[in-house]
Amino acid sequence: MARLDGKIALITGATGGIGAETADLFAREGARLVLADTDDVALKDLAARLESAGAEVLPIRLDVSSGEDWAAAAEAVRARFGVLHVLVTLAGVVDWPGIEDTTEDGWDRVIAVNQTGTWLALRAVMPLLRASGNGSVITTSSVLGLVGSGAAAAYQASKGAVRLLAKTAAVEYATRGVRVNSVHPGVVATPMIQEILDEQGDQQPDVVRTPMRRAASPREIAPAYLYLASDESSYVTGAELVVDGGLTAH
């Protein structure tokens, strides 16, 4: 316990499946939390639950695709804590069509949230992370940022970009007190894909391609973020932590 004792951690997409599990795990490990999301009701409920368990929580309504929202969020963190140790970018959206069926609006929405939103996050809070002298950024890519699936063109493009953005940031800040890594989940039973999993079960194509033949629970993904947020990963930067049940192993 207390692997994050004394650390301030900002989590975007905090009310989602992986986000809520990560927030809960970070709180149990001693972090003070800045929870960001666009779902006001879910955000309030999550903050209240964690506070009732003894955590210190600053909830912030944040559209990650908005530079103005990010500037306000960074100022709120600065005013409350003065510093930031951990940034976890979990906010994301998906669009399933392939190349010819993807619309411009669909493409723009996915890129704005997944790709541009990650860059805006880094730009906004990097000064606070550098001020800590021991910062850790964990971006969320996907196995679909590593291999092709023949579908979800915008999503895959955005997640591939997040992967390389993490690597270039890792090089840029390697001697400036901030580590930057990416997590690449496989099939995870979250609200984003739960309807598909309910319909297709273990015959869902990505589940079939996964050697473990099942989807992960968000609780199985959150520890990856904990490791990269903690000082146990002090020599890890520019890395890809794949948590996919073996999907990319073949």
C-alpha cells in the first residue's frame, strides 16, 4: 500500500470503466486525485465515493479536446496543489467504420478527443509535472495502435499517433524530470464496447484473436497505470506496456 503516497494524480476519462478503477486504485495507494470528465453526475458520484473512503479529490469538468478547458484545469490544479506528479490520459471515443465508410465528422471527433486531446493535456500540465521533479505521464493507446484490424480507421489512426506522441515526449523530457509511457489495452469490458460484447460474446473477432479467449475487466488494466505512476518504474520511459491477453503476441 501507499505506492503513490504524496503524489498528485490527474486522470481524464475518470468515470469510464478503466478510469474509475484506476482512480480507486490510486486512492487506495495514497494519491490525491484530480478527476476529470464531461459526465457531471458520474463525476460527482465518483468523487463522493472516493472521498467517503478518505481520499482527497478535486473533480473537474473537462472536455479534453478544448484548449480553454485544459488551461482552466491546469490553473485549478496549480491553485489547489501547486504541482502535479502523475497525468493519466484515459478519455477516448471510438468510431467503428473503415476507410471508405468513415465520415469527416466521425474522423474529426475521434482525432479531436483521442489525439489532439492527449497533446493538449501534455501542453497544459507539463509545467506542473516538471515542477514536481519526478513526473509521470501515462497515455492510453491500444493494441489497435500497434496492429491493424481492417476497421475503426479513425480510432486506429488516433491511437497510433498517441503511441508516437508518448515516445517523442519521453525523449524531450527524459532529462527534465518527467517520464512518458503508453498503455495498450486489448479487449476490455468497458461501456465503450460492452454492447458489442453482449451481442457477440466469445465470438467477437478480437476476443477470438486473443489467446486467452476472453475480454479483460477494467480491474485487470488499472495496475499497469499504477506501476507506471509509481517510483517503481523510475527507469522506464518511452515504453509500451501492452495488457492484451496475448492478442499482439502472434
